[in-house]
Amino acid sequence: MATLKDIAERAKVSTATVSRVLNDDATLSVGEETRQRILKIADQLQYKKTKKTLIKRKILLIQWYSPEEELDDLYYQSIRLAVEKRAEEQNLEIVKAFHEVPAKIDDEIEGICAIGKFSSKQVHHLKTFEKPLCFIDSDQMNLGEDSVVVDFAYAVQSVIDYIVLKGYETIGFLGGQEYTQDRTHKLEDPRERLFRQSLQLLKRYDEKYFYTGSFSTQSGQEMMKQAIEECGKELPAVFFAANDSIAIGAMRELQDSNISVPEKVSIIGFNDSNVARYIYPSLTTVKVETETLGATGIDLLLDRMQSERTISKKVSLSTTLMERDSG
């Protein structure tokens, strides 16, 4: 009995292409000559379909973090889970790659979704696969690729507005240093840059209140310990942390040092991770809709896979300031 593989070998195409042609997949982009060749060979081999099934299209999902790193920064884990959920809804099969850009990919991969920060060299390498691409949390529009990003300008302005409303005069920042996935380029955090600029315009900026570590709970604790040692009684009235992990670590150090939150020092985080509302005091933070980030990335990728669109798109998502007890 003839198989899909037999037809694919004679037609010089993948088994996935044969299957989708024989199942009349309207989303398949294949030339009429190739389609007719596959049908003719199937007829010659007397191929019999036993049941029409819905064929899953295969995509590659690249997560710039390792599984271990995800555990200390749940933001990227939540984006990945949202991508996987949306892919399942769209009947897509996912091949996962953690913490690496593969040297080569399976011919049956029809699209690539990349989460995180990648260097230009890595993006150019991915482009050599000649597959539809979509980047999440990384703006690659300048390289002609679809991107889904957070509107950091809007997010930081909401924090500034909140700080002004609360009347805080001394203001600090706890940031993290990031690099591209291949560690070749140091990345600027737009949150820190925009926050610094806004405070300068308000004439409330003081460099000694800005600290940079990594995007981890431990780093947040270490930065706050340094701030307490250096500032003493002049500790800022409020700190804006670049993510919730940093904010939680900072609050832990304040509590260990018998400095009450928010009576003495207020803390504002970023991301609104799952634990933000359950810690004590609950964390005032900027909510990023990670489920929307992930779903939008898959929708953009599918649009590119199913159409002849050559112009790249960038979707910028707004945020919401979640006022809780720490601020």
C-alpha cells in the first residue's frame, strides 16, 4: 500500500506538503504544478485516504531563557505558556528550543516564533531559513521582521504620574542589565532611560538613587542592601523596580532591616507576575498582558504564513498600573 512518504519521494516535496494537498488544505501556499504532480503520483500509486484529518502545521518556538532562568523571571515563562496555548488553539505543533538559536531546522517547520532579546547576527541567521518570523518582546522592525512589544513609554509615564500624585520627592530606581541571547551586545533598558529622563524633567532626578544589577530576586535584595548602607536615613521614599523579581527581593531586604513598606519606603514593580498580589504587602506594579503578547505573536506569525504579506508589522501593547499595598 502506497504511503505519504512514497508520494513525497517521487514528487520531491515533504510529507507534510503531500498530506496537506491531499486533504485540500486551503492555507497551503504551493504552486499549481506541484499540486497537480502530487495528485497525479497519488493516483498512479493508487493511494487511498482512509480518513480526512486536520493536519497540524509545525512551528519552531525559541525561548531565549533556559528553563532554570524562567523560574527566576516568570515574565518570560508566562509569555511562552501563552504562545503554546494560542498555538494549540490554532492547531499548530510546536518544536521548542530553549536558550539557543539552532544551526539548522527541520524542513517541515513553517514558521518561527522567537521570545526575548536576540542580536542582529542571530536575526540574520534565522532569516537564512527563509521561514516567516515573529519576535515577541524584541523590536526587529529595522530588520524587516514582525514584532510584538510593550509600550514602555506609556508604562513609565503611568508610574511617573502615580509618583507625582502620591507626592514622593526622593525617588530611586532598581534596574537590571540584560544582554542579547548570544551575550554579544549589552542591552539598554528603556524603562530606566525613560524613567531617568522623566525625573530630570521634573527636577527630581538624583543619580545616587539609581542601582543596576540583574533581573532576579537575589539582585533586588542585594541592590536594596547597598542602598540602605549608602543612603542611611536618606533612603528614597519610593523605588521603581524594573521587574517584580527585583521588587520582591528589595522588599525582603527592607523587611529584614526593619524598614516598613510602604510606611518608610514604597516599592513599585513591573510585569504583575502571579505572585505580586499574594506577597505581603501586595505589590503595586505595572501589569503587562503576557497572554496577549503571546497570542498576538502567534496571530502575526500565522498571518505571515497564510498570506503573501511582505511588509513587516509591529504591535505595541499598552499596560495597566495595578495599585496595591506596597506603593
